Amino acid sequence: MNVASATSEWRYHYYESLLSVIPAVLSVPISDLDQYLSDAAGKYSKRATAIMRHLSSMVGEWDKAPGPLADSPIRTHPFLIWPQEEVAPDKSTSRALLANPNALDVDSAATMESLLSRTFPADWSAKRAQAVDDYAVRLLSRHLPGGSKASGIFVRETATGAEFEMDGLIVTGNTAILVEGKGAPLKLASLRGDVRRLKSQFENLISEAWSQLQRDREAMFGSSAHKYRIVRTVTGHSGSLISPTLANVKNVHYVIPTLDGLGEAGSNLEMLHQLGILPDGASPWIVAVSDLALVIDTLRNGSELIAYLRFREKWSKHPRVRVHDEIEMLAMFLEGTDVALRVRAAERENAIAFISGGQARFDDYHAYLRGDGPRADRPGKKVTQRVRRAVDELSRVKPQGWFDAATALLGTPMACAIAFDTHWTRYNAKLDETSAHLAGDEDASIFVARTVDDWKEILSDEQMLDVLSRRDIVWFARRDQKGKLHLEWASHGSAVQSFPRWRF
């Protein structure tokens, strides 16, 4: 019989019967589950009963149906319980039906989050945040083994005795990374498109973290640094080991690790600027710890990590650049994408530069690792042979300032590096006519000279230093005794005032 063509009364009784029969067929008695899960000694004879107490709802328990943006009860309480008559004091005949299998599989993180927050309401939030902080600091310091690191850093203002806690700090050479993590997950309503709640949660997560990062910077590296001291740390190096390294810091990077990914928000900070979540110009690295782990696993060393930080700080806040997520941002860096070229093209058309397509490299590689696809190369930073040789040599010899020089080389767009290679012979020939020559544009330039003496003379020219300081990246090349031109150094324009320390 066609149910759709039956009378309404017949359909009512038909569906009522199904609702009675299906749970009876698919559900199982809780007492049977207790017996199945019990150990031989009978010590855990009520395992299933305990599980059901935390992860189930009784039939008829929900007073009103949840709205489309609300969190459905079965999302984190996947079992439904049908109470039945008790046949014995120690044996329940109530039956359990797994109404939401996804809660124990693809959505298990949300299920455990709900369970732990209900079971340990006083401690879970702080422990979750601490786990995010510790994991982020451990990941970020992996490629910076010679630096100092700590999480749970308690700082005291000497005049008042007031203390506050910094979530994390990594210091290597003249570079520091400040970490203020946020362990709270996004609410389901936010994930489903409730803009008001999403903005409110962003304010609680991101705005607060940014304020804390500014406080941390002022206390550690600002004009008020002499008023504060590190009194203790929870994990990592002690305050007595970290404090002496702080005076050398010139570059500070901000990281806000989160439990959940925030979608496009972390890679498109202009949206957060417009919403008032972040002040104009602020460019912290907002990243889910799962994405942070992928980034760290992909990058090869500390120079690549800092180069990536500088890259995303510049482009994640640009109003004409849209990047889908952290993986696409990382792919742009690995490819050496000339984002400035894309931006200029977008400006001519009064348009937005949407940059995507990098995800496939990661999908192919991880499919290969799982055995689900053909062999695929591990994603890595693309550079020219000249840049790779220079970076490897700097990393081996480690002259003063080598880390910053390697970072600048790795931050050079591939198109610029290839253009420099193409004209290398011409640059060398130019030195037959003049003692030094500057080529390139504001994004990347190359400065070539005959001798060290020529460097000293030219780089003492305040006008020339002003020109170079307005370039994003500057390469330095010099002729050797055989008349060949060698790439020896690189600098970010803002740091070009420091005369390069040659490796020989």
C-alpha cells in the first residue's frame, strides 16, 4: 500500500507503530551492556550504566524542540533511554538506543568537551586553556631549539606586588613570540551562522587575547619593562634563565592559539578590524592548534617559521586579499606567491584578490601517507637554487645576524628571486661601469657592489639608506676575487641600517 495515499488516521497509527517498533528492535537492554562491558572480577559491573548516565537522555525529557541555531540535545547526549519496569533491584530492563552515531565518531571531540565540562565544571575550562597554551608553546619552539621558552609565566609589578599570568613566551636571538591562548570552543549557534553570538564570542576570545598580548609586550619589552619581573613559570625555562635574553629582543610576534579553528577569521583580519574585534593594523596569528601542528610539521626550520610569521602578518590584514583558511595561507608562502603583484592587479580593477588552490598539495600528500593515493611529495618551501645555497651556508656558518638574513631570503617572492637570477650576469656586468648598482622594486631589491670598501662608502650615505629602508626585502651581492657575483646577505628594509656582517 502507498502510505502517502492512505487516510490521515491510518498514517497516524502507522507512524506511531514505527516509533514503537523501531526502538524496540534497534535498542538493547542496559543490563546486557553492563554484563558485556564488565571485567572478569566484576569490578566494573556498571560501566554501561555509568556511560548512559552521562551520555543519554530519557524519552520525554525534552520539554520543547530546539531552534535551528540551538545545540540539539542528542549532539552530545547520543543515547536515548526507554525506562521499563524493574524486574529486580539490581537489574534494569531499560533499553538504550544510539540515536546519534556521529557523536561517538566524527563529532567525538564535541561529545567529550560536553562530558568533561559537565563532570568537572570548576576545573575543566582552566585545564583546557592550559593544554592549548602548553601545546602551542611546545610546537612553536620546536624549530627554535636554542631559544628560551616557558608557559604559565607569572609576572609581578615590583611597586604594587600585583601579578598577572602570561600564557607563553619564546625568545631566540632578537626575536620573541608572545602567546595568549584561548581554549573555549565556538558555540554551535556561532558555527551555524548566528552573527550576533559569533561577534560576542570573538570579542571574548580575540579582543581579550589581543589586550593581553599588548600588556605582555609592555611588561617584557616596553618602556615599563623595568617595573616588572618574572617570578615563576609553570613549564619550561625559569624566569632567571629567560630574563637575561629579553634585552636583545627587537622583533615581537603575536600568536593566539585556539582550540577551534575560526574559519576565515584568522587569515582575513580585515574582517575583524571592520567588526571592531581588533584595532586597525593589528595582525596576530590566530590559529587553531590543529592547524598550528600542520604548519610546524610542514616548515623545515626556524628561519622558515619566522619568515612565515612575517609573511602572514603582512598579508592576513590586507584589505584586498582574501584567503580561505590557514592551509591556503601556508600554501601561498610555500609557493612564494607574489601577493603584491596580485594586489596591484586587483587595485586596477577595484577588486579583491581571492587566492586559493593550495589545499590540493596537502590533500595528495596525506592521502599518500594513509595509503589512499599515489606517491606525493611532502609540501615544502619553494626557493631558487641560489637562495637555497645561501640559506644553507648561513645556517652552517652562523655569522652574526645570519638568522635575520636567512629569514629575508626565504621571504622573497619566487617571481622576484627568478627575476634576479635571470639578470644576474647583467648585474655583474654593470659593476664594470659603476662601483655599486641597485635594481628591483619596493617589494624586493638587489644591491650589488664590487668590494667591501664600496659597501662601507655607499652604506654610509644617509640618502641611500633611506631608499633601502623603504624596500620590503633587499639582497646584497658582491664580486669575489675571480670576478663572479655572489649572493652574500639579505635584509628586511626596516633593518637595513645595520651593516651586513659578511661570512668571510
